[in-house]
Amino acid sequence: MAVSLFVVYLMTMAPGLTWANQGSDGGDLVTSAAVGGVAHPTGYPVYLFLARLFQLLPIGSLAFRTNLLSAFASVCAAIFIYALVIQSLPPTTRTKYAGLTSAFAFGLAPLVWSQSVITEVYALHALSVTVILYLASDQAAFYFPQKRLDVLIGLAFGLGMGNHITTILLFPVFILPTFFHADSVPSTAKWRLDTQSLFRRLLWMGMGLLAYLSLPLRALSQPKVNWGNPVTLDGFFWLVSGKLYQEQFFGLTLDLGLLRARAAAGMLIEQFGILGLVIGLIGLFVFYKPSRLYINTIWTVSIFTFFAIGYSTTDSYMYLIPAFSCFAIWIGLGVSGLMNMFHQRFRKFESGISLVVILFLFLQAGNHWASVDASKDLRAEQFGKDVLLRAPENAVIFAKGDKAIFAMWYFHYALQGRPDIAVVATDLLHFDWYQKSLHENYPRLNLPGAYPFASTVIAANPERPICYVEYIQKAEISCEHEKSP
């Protein structure tokens, strides 16, 4: 299973920097990891550390090596989903087919797949969620001593938030078991706080959260990319709290909220098809059991769906990935329940149920191949190379929009292309921390006043050629005294 998923991801993986699959942030993440910098809010310290490790691999381009982290994380998440489903089944009905069905349902879901072949944080976020769900299950409580389990889940939860702050939405999953008798579930247990277990979990959660202290340490070296310059408490809070995006939280009208809810339901069908949808609902409602697994997955689906609908950004649907991972678990449980029914009546057809569903998932994957395939997306690579080729010597390049800005950071900072030029992100000029970063990166570039604009920067540097670059539907590159292509 793991090998087949990894092969699929490799066949559709972007060979370098890409804008496919909503991957415009990739240039920022690759560059921040490569130069020891600080990425856009909320900083993503755990992701940056792991990305840097993958960047040390002796294969492919810098961006390709970073893309590999996403594929690796999704495959590991699929393995945890497989183990979670298998171990949740009674020994008499335990079958690998149910686990395989869940793993493939997750790994081949087009949204998961799309994030497994580019540089982004969502595949690692899915891994964090599945690890927490596994450690919060009844099976983990059976396999691990309580003290060790507290350490593991506390550390996993803290590191999960170190990758993506929305992991905090799983706090009830993380904390509620300490309020019940051991080896019991909330539906039948009596309330009793285990203060020692609670303390251990919170302590090791704090240890995981120490990853955020790496951000001011990175900023102290004045790296090329240094969002928020988090060496002060104000800068640190601005970065880690995601203050830049807070206005987009739950500012929807009722009509828009209902429209986004319908879109989320449509995406559920798109991920698993009608057959997968029906079997997942069977697994949830027909074969429901009052276990931690069911309760935790229901909470995860509910809270992340609510967040994805209410967070009014164009890519908020990415936060449905944890919900879809839980639905994949329900598909496996539905397959297991149906196989058990057939085992009692039609033993010859028992394993056929799972094989039919897996075949259906692969047929679905064939239909979605073109929409998630990033292997032929060379727009970002071509854009960056064109800008570096056409820019006059010592040019000041004004980049606008995430695609253009982050692509230029990748080629100029991470790959160290054209050290004579200066790249200025016009969208960030009003931030004090960015002005300081420009002073550090380009000491010979004059930045007039406390609130510089592109026009005032141009006026203060009359001897330097100017370029304007942007990418919306196509590359927009306009330079004075352009070089011949």
C-alpha cells in the first residue's frame, strides 16, 4: 500500500517549484527552509525543520526535494489510518482489507493527493491529525502504558501545532481522556480527573510547542526571508497568532456560508465517489460503536468542516483534509462491517467487497489524475528564469502577488540567482519588519521615509533600472532596458 501510493505521488509530483494545486506558497516555504528563515504566519517551525532535512537529499532540485516531504507525510498518514482501522476491529473480524481500503481512500482522495505532490504544510498536518487520533484511540491505551502514552500524545499534539496551529481544534481529543476512568470511553465512563495524566500531557505538549522558539533564533541571524522579525514579543505574537489573516475568520454572510457548506458536501462526493460516500455513512451510522475512535473522528469531522466553511479564504477547503481522513476511516469500518455480514452468509464473496471498493478508488484516481498532476507544471520555473534573464544589471524588481514574490525569493535567495538585483515585494512594503529586511538584504538600496512605495523607492534610486513582475493568468514582466531573450 505505502509503496503503491508513493509511486503514484512520484509520478505526479512537481519536478521543481510549482503553482499547481494552490501551491503558490511553496516558494516561500522552500526558501525559508533553505536560508534558515521565517516563513509567512504562523511560521511553521516544525515544517521548516523537516523540509530542511529533505533538502539535504542528493537528488533532484531543491524544490523537488522539499516536495518529497509532502509525499512522505501523506504515505505515513495512510499507514497510521491503516493501523487505526485494523486495530479497532475485534480479533475475530480483523482483516487487512478494511485497513487497505481506508488507506487508499485517504491517499487517493484528490484533495489529499494534490497536496502530496507539492510543497505545502497540509500533508504534514494530515499526518499530525492521524497520529493524534491513533494515540487517542482505545487501542493505543491498550498497547502503551499510561505514562508513555501521555508523553507521546502530548509531544505529538505540541509538534502538530508547531506545524499548523489549527491542530488546537483537536484539544478535546487530546485532553478529555484525562477526565475519565482508565480504559473507559466518555459514553459510559464516570467523570474523574487524573491530574497526573493531565500534567504529563500538558508538560509534553509544552515541550512540543518549544519548536516555536526556533523562530526568534532564526530571525536573529537576519535571514533573507524573515516574516515578522519575531525577535520581539510583538513581532513573535504577530507571526504566531496569524494576525495577518484574523480578519478572515468567520466574517461570512448566511448565504455565503450556506454556499460554502454545499461546496464542502460536493467535495466529499468528489473525494470518494457515491460508493465511498455510501460505505462511509454505513460505517458511521450502521456499525457505530461507542468508542473513542468514533467519538474522536466525529468531533474532527465536525470542527474542521466548520472551520473550513467559516474561514473566508480561497483555499480554506484545504482544512477539510482532516475531515476527509476521518471519513476514510469510516469507509474502512463500513467495509469491515459489510465483510463480517457476508462472512456469516456468503464467505466466498467476503473479500470481494473490499476489492471492489479499492478498484473503484483506483478508477476514481484515474479520473482525477489530470487535475492533480503537477509533473508538467513548469509555470513558476519558467517565470523565475525569465525574470532573471530579462532583468538589466543591478535592476530593482518590484514583485506583486504571492506567486511572483515567492517565485523570485526562491530563484534569488534560495538558488542565489542574480546577486546584483534587488527583489522588492510591493505588497509588503508597509511592514516595518519587511523594510528592515530590505535594509539587511540590500544595504545599497535607498528606502525613503517610514512608508515607502514603489514610486518613492524608484525616485530614491534613479541610477538603477526597474522591473515590474506579476503573474495572474500569465506572466507580466516589464523591464527598462531589457536584455534580449
